[in-house]
Amino acid sequence: MFSSSEEIKNFNKNRLPWALQLKYEAMLENAFRFFRGTCHLFYQRLSKLKNMPKSPVGWICGDLHLENFGSYRGGNNLVYFDLNDFDEAIKAPVLWEVLRLVTSIFIAFQTLEIDADQSMNMALLFIKSYRNTLLSGKETNIDPRTAKGIVSSFLKSAEKSSSAQLLKKRAVKKGQSVQLNTKHERHFKLDKELKSQLSEHMQKWLGENSYSPYNYKVKDVVYRLAGTGSLGQKRYLFLLKITLKKEGYLLIDMKEAFPSALLPHIKTVQPKWKNEAERIITVQKHMQHVSSALLSYSIFNGASYVMQELQPVKDTIRFKLIREQYRDMYQVIDAMGMLTASSQLRSSGLNGAATKDELIKFAQNTDWQQEVIQLASQQAGLTCTDYANFEKDYREGFYGL
């Protein structure tokens, strides 16, 4: 018998216990936050469906939902709106990605108490935009010059964000030195030994890795909380200072890489990666138009970590702020459909993924569209049931409280 609470507890058993409790608390917020934190439950069910439409095998980010699109500054210093989370990235049927996103529309809109008809319209719009982009055979990207409506406003605002503003939020000045702010709600102190080991590791990475920034020295490091699904993984934030100038700081995020939650539920043969971090950054570079600055990986105490610059612009569009603005919502969902298909076209033919011709041929068929809508609606209902069970079991102490 399927027990979602048992599955959740088992899936998260290797995470830091104190941070895992924060994850469970975050998942209590609503059904959508729960959905974000239980990717493994979704694919466990999906892999057992007998009526899942067939689709070509390609690269997917694996955990696509409405808040895994956002702005970031690429390695070319330009701002983009794109898919931005690849922890679960894997080679799989491309419709798995579509079904998860459409399911997220139904759950998020219900959570926000948006009319069911509007939810259905947005789901149909996403599929239409996705299909039309595949049919074109040409991937596109969204930057401040090409964005429309609220996405354009979002990116133009993001362009104005600066590293100085980010540093002001994350760091404090103590005497003549600058340190990371341990009073920040997302920062936690490390014990002296681990802090020393991490500082030494980062300094070595700076000196040996071709992707690392030049002429910087480690000044401070803290444990960092971020996201929902990844809460409980080891994650650190480093403050670096440039050595050739009096002022000049850089923030580096170092995040432990776990195996994809989809892996136990998929039969598709995967490439032989050196480690999980290599998988994440390789697929990210395959799928994004331009990847974020300093994207690389390192090995610390036997585990692999994704390394990248913590940026002043990396945010998601908050749907609760545009719930009454139908035109804005339309433009965002339309962009998301286009970007999802573009990421699959961009990564087509790489490491055994379906070719563009195969993706175009698939898009010419329309039979799968209504089936995806029906399955997504069913999965949304099952997720809400899981959430209710999770909430009950959490209150009764099943999760260790």
C-alpha cells in the first residue's frame, strides 16, 4: 500500500536533520509548496501510469514548476528569463516535463484561489505555446530586449540590481573587515573546524579551477538555506575579496549535489557522469541559452558540489502578485511554454537525446494534449490528498517533532 508519509521520510533520510525540519515546515505552507518539496512522489506515480502518452526521450530539468523559471545574470553579464533549477535534470520522455508543469498550474492556481476555468485556460495555453515552439524547430530566448509585458518589466528591474545591493543584504561591516551576516534569516554559523576546512577547500578551488574567478581570497563562509526541495542538503555561501583592489567582493554558492529523484523511476540509459554535480551543470549548459556565471563543480569530503556565483538577480515571478491581472498571467505562461520547448530543442541530439526532427514530428501529433491535461488534473488531486495526509502526520509527530 502506498504511504506518502513513509516515502517522504525515506527519501529525505540522508539530509541534515535540523535543516530537514525546516523543509518540512516549509512544505506545510500549502499544497503548492508541498508539491515543490516532493518531486519524488510525483515521478513515482508517473512511472506507474499505464495511460501516459509516449514522447521522444530528451533532456529535462526534472522539477519544472511555475517557480522554477526566473531571472539570472549569465556568464556574459546579460540578464535572462529561463528555466533555473537543474538538480533533478535527467534524460527522460519530454512529456514528463510538460506534465509536471501543467500539474503545477492546477495546484498553484487552486492554492491562490484562482478560478478553475482560468486555471484550465492557462494549462491549455502552456501546451499550445510548447507545441508551437517545437513545431517551429527553432529555440528562442528571453532577455530584456525580447521580453514582453510583465516579463519585460521584471527583467528591466532585474538589470538594475547590483552586486553592491546584494552584498549589503548578505554582509555586514565589523571594524575594518566585511563578514557575512549571521543574523540573516537564511545564514547559519558553522563550527570552527568545518569553517576552516571549507575556507581551505575554496581557496584551493580558486587556485586550481579554470572556471573560478582570479585574484580572490576567502574572507568568510556560512551555511545557507535556499529553495524547498533542496532544503537539508549541504549548502554554503562564501564571501570572497579581490586581492588587487581595496574594495571588491564576490559571493559564491556551493551546493551539494544529490542523485536525481527521477532516477529510480526511469528506464532510459543515462550517460556515465563523473559525479552528480557534473550531471547537473552539463545538462544546465545543454538546456539554457546562457548559463549563470562561474558555473562549475568541486569535490569536498567525498561529495560533489555545484559552484556558481550568487547573483543580485535570480528571482521568480510571484503569481500571487498578478492573480487578478489576466493579461500578465497569459504572457508569463506563454513564455514558459516557449522556454520549455526551447530548452528541449536546444539540447536535442546531445548525449543520446531526440533530434529536432523527432521533436517536430512528435509535435505534429495532437493526441497527447488532452491526455496530458487529464493526467495533470488527476495528479494535482492526488498531490492535494498527499498534502492533507502530510499535514495530519506532521501534527501528530510522525516527522520527529
